[in-house]
Amino acid sequence: MMGAAKLAATLALLAVLAVPEVSGAAATAGRPSARTGEVTQIDADSFQKMLEEVSALEGAVAAEDGGITRVEIATDGKVWFFTQPGHAAHPAVVSVQILREEGVPHIQTDGWRGGNRMAFDEWFTAFVRRNAHLARKWREE
């Protein structure tokens, strides 16, 4: 398991993922080092229930920034990103979790989409690409 300082730094890096920089690829894009999980449909009621449940988890720390509610769960190395009304992909959720396989860190990225598909795909792809970049940097260390 990675140390507390490295986990905190990693969670801080993941926090910048709320603003997409990349567009174009489908939601299933990714690299082996940044595992792309399922993208599931979600409706407004399920979105709200998920936001409430994740926010209520032990150790959850929530912050709002740029049309996104970010909920960090340091105990399991997971960060949840929930769109707010007005975000092009709303309602949408992305979860990012740091995992280790055979001693190598990987990042699992999952998504839930209920709003505009193209906006979600662009947002999700930004996560996948940045996570792949971060995982490559870890392997090089």
C-alpha cells in the first residue's frame, strides 16, 4: 500500500481531473495501466442517491469546484466526481481508484452517464488519459 503522503499527493493530482482538457475518444478509450471499467446509464434519482451514499461514507471529504462535486475517500484510495446541474454531462459520475496488481499501481476508472453522451465521453476520456499518464509515471519511478 502506498504511504499516506504519496496517497495524499495522488488524490490531490486526481482532483484536477474535474476540468477536461481532452476530447474526441469514446468512453471506452484507455490504456492497460489505467483500467477503464464500465460506463453505466444513470437517471437523476439514482444519481442523487449515489451522491448521498458516497458523501455519507466514513472519511468522505467533499469539495465543490467548477461544476463538479468531488468526494475523496482516502481509506480506499478512491475519488468520486459528480456533475452539478449546469454541467454539460449532468447527471454523470466518474470514480477513480488506485489499485495495485503485482506491486504495480493501476488506476480503475468507472463512469455513470445520464446526460449528454458526447459531453460525458469527453469528460470521461480526460480522466482515462490523465490516469494513464499518471500510472506510466509511477512505473518509471
